[in-house]
Amino acid sequence: MSDANARSDAPKVVLVTGASTFLGGYLTTRLAQNPSIERVLAVDARVPSKDMIRRMGRAEFVRADIRRPTIAKVIENARVDTVVHAATSVMDTVAHSPAIKELNVIGAMQVCAACQRAPSVRRLVLRSTGMVYGSSAADPAHFAEDNRARVEPTTGYGRDLLDVESYARGLARRRQDIDVTILRPTAMLGPKISTRMSIYFSSPIIPVVIGYQPRLQFLHEEDALAALEHATLLGRPGTFNLAADGVVTLTQAIRRAGRVELPVPANLLGSVAGVFRGMRVATLHGDQASYLTYGRVLDTARMRAELGFAPRYSSLETLDDFIARRPLEPVVSAGAWHRLEQRIAETARSLV
């Protein structure tokens, strides 16, 4: 971080969208604690919690809807040089809807248009998602940033963020003096952030697809925040996957969390979750089924070599920290799973 702070083009006036979300709010808090940044503005149509406002310290909260042209006036009047578009993080835990699509797509369009018109802007950091790669049986072992989805998302957040990324790249072409950084984090977990996967692993009974063993990567919430802060200060243009080292299979994750698997056919995944909702089984959205069938693994070579960022937590450490620091009462203990696996192995050996 110190190298970034010492740069002559280090950010002086930073605007962060999505101030009421976990990533937007806590990133604002971190930037406000940086003495080299003269001014920090936090923007959202929703007012953050009183605790988050307190944490933001000297940062200025501006209540504004990024889908409206007023965001351009905020950027121009404050002479913002760095914009961090983190508002997309509000979509993690809810079903996709026309209103959310409008916030994603129209909001990004307005933010990019505002950056293009403001001569003071020199840097845009966009929080995208690994969902842009989709999930299918034709996927490569690892998705690098230059790979396109083998089966491109046509609906949901993956489709939205593909469109959002295209607006950011268009801005980079039209304003070549602006450094555009696109970050694609994989599934995030942590004790504070609430995401689809954290809700999924918190359910006592977890529906899984029969006959499939998806490989998953995770990114710790603290690493996600550190990566956003690092990219904001560094100003390195390009597209970067964000993921921790290692992979965890879905069955491994479920057993470490002490949950119980409920194997179902892929086309019934969402329906079965609905039937068992009274037992606190998480609601599964349409664009989750393929991910929970085929998984997704991101290549992080560019993250380390070009962005210069390395997560502190591995995927397994991220999962274990989530389990340890969230109030998860195991349905089946890890010891019970271990004894069951030993019994199965002994039975298999006796049959040979």
C-alpha cells in the first residue's frame, strides 16, 4: 500500500458507490482513514446504518440515486479523480428482478457517462463478478480473464455484469486518460458479509445435484476489501480475477460446516429448496443451479503478477473462518463425518 500512497497520481478525491453495502461501506471506512486522501464521498440511495456512518468517520455521505444524472453533478462539483463503483454488491443475497437489473445496468451507464464528462476523473474501479464466466459442462479447468464464457449468461447477474463491464471498457476507449480497473471476485464468505453462499451453507439441509461434485473457490471478506482498496490506490488498468488459493469441493464444504446433503435432480434444485423452506433451507435462485452443478474456478496469475495482490486466506481457510465465526450449529459433527468415511473405507476394503 505504501508504494501506491507515494505515487504522484495517487487518489486525492474518491467517490464510492454502494455506501450502504458491506463492500462499499467498509471500503469507504478504510479510505477515510488514509491521510493521503483529501476527501472521500460515499454515495447511495439508501442511508447506511448508524454504525456504518460512525465508522466512515470524516467521509461525506451523499444520498443520491446513481440511476439519475445527478451523480454527474456530484462527481463534477467535488472534482472527483477516482470513482469506485461498488454498488453491485447489494445484489448478493436477493433474487434478480427488473428493478435490480435497472440499478445494475442503468446505474453503471450513468456512472460511466458521468466519469466521461468529468475532466477531473482519472480512475474508475468496477466491482464485477466471476459470474460473468457462467458455469457449464464445457468450462475449462480455470477461467483466465481473457476467456469468454463457454455458455454465456443470458439472464441474472452474470448477464447484467457483462453489460456493465462493456460500459466500463467503452469509457476506457473514449477517455484513454482514465485508468479502468475491473475486478471479478469469486464467491465471498466471511463472518460479516451476507451472500448467497453464506446463506446456502447456513442451512441445516443443503440441496445438491445428484452425480456432480462442483469445485468451488472462495474469497474472504477481508481479502475482498483489501483488493478493492489496493486497486483504488494503485490505479492499475485491466481486468483481474479475485480468488483465494486452492479449491474446495461442495461435499467437503458441506461436511466441514456440519450440514446434511440432500441430493436432488438438477431440474428440481430450486423446487426442493422451496418445499423444505420451513426447515430453514435457503432459497435458491435460477442462476445458482448451474454453479452448484458445475462449479467455477478462476485463474489468479494476473491478480498476483500484474495487480500485485495476494489474498491472506486460502479457499479452505476462508470457509473454516466463516464456520468458526458464524453461529453455525453443526447438524452432523466433523468427527461423525470422519467416522462414517472410515467405516465406508473399511467396508470397501473388505469387499476387495
